[in-house]
Amino acid sequence: MADNDTPVFLVDGYSDPALLRIQGRASYLNCAPVSDFFKHMLAEGRTHVVVDFAGCTAMDSTFLGILAGAAMDFRKQKPPGKLTLVRLGERNLELVRNLGLHRILEVDADGRSLSFDVDRAQTVATTTDGPPHASAESMLRAHEHLVEADKGNLKKFQDVLAYLRLQVEKDKEADSE
């Protein structure tokens, strides 16, 4: 089990539905592997992913934006797919509801239908030797997903969006020099 300082993401992409278990804090510092997992599942034509939050101690808006983007991508499939969040805990459930994400993804707070085979699960790296996982551009995209999911989130994140847009522009200017 992960402690609060060492987040761990376990995945079982062979189960049906595919499963992802969050242990520890899910944040902009470690969310790129989760985003990659969702993209991989979509590319394989998977229509349902369940995310287990029983061991998740906290999550930030960038991580929530990744969930929102994935939920919208799954819904665009033919036939529509879905992202289900289970065993959220009181605080994480409150975050999901406050941002209106419960309207675009399925929430099963108790997770009664979850069967996670830990022996078959693979650990997904949450650190790299390279640059931080979430660039300003990916963080901007995540926050734009939150606004797309619920227009009321624009007011909550307008300052963050403005800052990230400026940072993306600075990054582009630095890259062109």
C-alpha cells in the first residue's frame, strides 16, 4: 500500500471493465501515466474503465481535469463508453460533485461491483527522470476539460487558465529561440 508521499497507480487493462486503482495523492506531479492509460484504453477500443479511489488520499484540479477529458472521450465512442469512479470517499466525492463531473461520468461511491485482481495488476510509474509529468500545456488542457464538463467551472478556474495560457505562450517563445 502506498503512503501519502508515494503515489501508486495499479492498472489491470485485461479485465472487463479495465481497472485503475489510485493509491496516495493524485496530482499534476504524477498524472501523466493515468492520462496515457486512458488514451491507450481508448486506442484499444475499450468502452469502460473503472477507477478505484479507495486508497486515494487527495486529488487536485489537474487530475480531475484528466478524468473529465477521459470521460468525455469515452462518451464520444460509438457506442458510447463510460468512465466509472468507485469508492471515492467523502472528500473526493465532494470534489467530483462540486465540479459537476458526476454528470459526465458514473459515480459508484461504494464500489459494490468492483473486483480488482491485485495479483494481475501492473504498477504504472509515477515518476520519471525527465521534465515534470504535467507541462503547462497539459495542465491547461485538463482545466479546459473541467470548463467543458461544467461551464460553472470557468469562474472557479479563470485565474488558473489565464496563468497557464501565459505559461504556454512563454514556453513556446522559449522553444522558438
